[in-house]
Amino acid sequence: MAEILTVTSVNVNREKRRVKRRFKKLKKARFLNPNQDKLKRTFDILVSSLLFVFVFSWLFPLIALVIRLDSKGPILFRQLRHGKGNVPFYCYKFRTMRPNSEADFKQATKNDPRVTRFGSFLRKSSLDELPQFINVLIGEMSIVGPRPHALPMNDRFSAEINNFMYRHTVRPGITGLAQAKGFRGETKTFYDIYSRCKLDIFYVDNWSVLLDMKIIIWTVISLAIKKTEVY
């Protein structure tokens, strides 16, 4: 058994080094200039405020009621994630799992027993992400930008991919180019996280109001046709 495990470990490490050599180098991102940042922030505040007045004012209490009836625990789940400039912040979501000690480092998987019945619906529809508009109003997030990861995941990904933390030269987003292009849910392979990172850095390098509009439209289409599996 020890010999089998040793050979397996060697093979896995060899394959990981091969993939890293192929994918490790990414283009360094540039920062948004002050005018661009101000324009993006104005858009975030305007859209978020309208949503809170006309949609979230009745939708949030309804979702909160069903969560409370479905399982015991808090309505909101908060998790430390890296924001702009690698500054940690608490990212808010509707709770979709039963309280557990693995939430900060173990991703949800197919048929995950931690996910509640209503939580499964929230995750598949992405309604669990709506409380992040609170983060947007506070100024910790943007509507569009690189998706933030839990701190332990960032530590692991940044050790595997050069320039990974350059994603944080802008505010993280509720949705991003990677998600709009179908990279949502569990990251099963190194290629999954590399592809997301590459798209995120492309977004920072090529930001524009038009690109944000396109990403929002692409995200809606992606959710409507369920291009990816989210557990």
C-alpha cells in the first residue's frame, strides 16, 4: 500500500508540474484610473439602490422566511474573502447549508449533504448571492468584477498561479467575465481556476462600461440556460 501511494503521489506531482509549466504565466493586470473607478462606483450605487427599493424590499423578507422554515440557523452566511488591494472583508450570502465547520474551506459538491432543500434552489438559481449587493453599497464589492474566494482558497490558488492576486486590483464582483462565460460552481481541476483567473485579468486590462453591460447580459443568459452545474 505504501508503495502504491508513493507512486501515485509522484505521478500526481509530475502532472501538476507539467500543467503549471504550461499555464503558470499570466499577464500582469493594470489598475483602473480614478475616473474609471468613480464611473464604475456610480453605476454600482445607482443600480443597487434601485434594486433595494423596488425588488429586495419584498424579496429579501420572503427568502429569509423560507430559509428559517426550512432549517435552523442564521438567515445570512458571512465569509472572509479578499477584496480590492487584498484587504479581507465579510462577504454576505443567504445561508444555503446547515451550520458546519467546513464551510470556509470545503466547496459544495454534487449531492452535498450540508446543503438544505431550499439552499439547493438558491444555489442553482444564484439567488443566494443577492445579499452581496449590501457589500456593493458599502463599497467592498462591485456588481461586475472578479469573483472573491475564501481566504484558504486564495492562498492555495496564488501558490499555483503567478499574478493570481492581481485579480484584486479592482473590487470583486457579484458576477464576472469568468462566470458569464460558464465558469461557475466547483473548481474541480487546475484548468478550472486557471481559466477563471485568465478571464479575470483580461477583464481588468480591458474594463469598460460596455464590457460590464455585456457581462451582465451574458450572466443572465448563462443562468437562464443553465450552462454550468452549481451544487
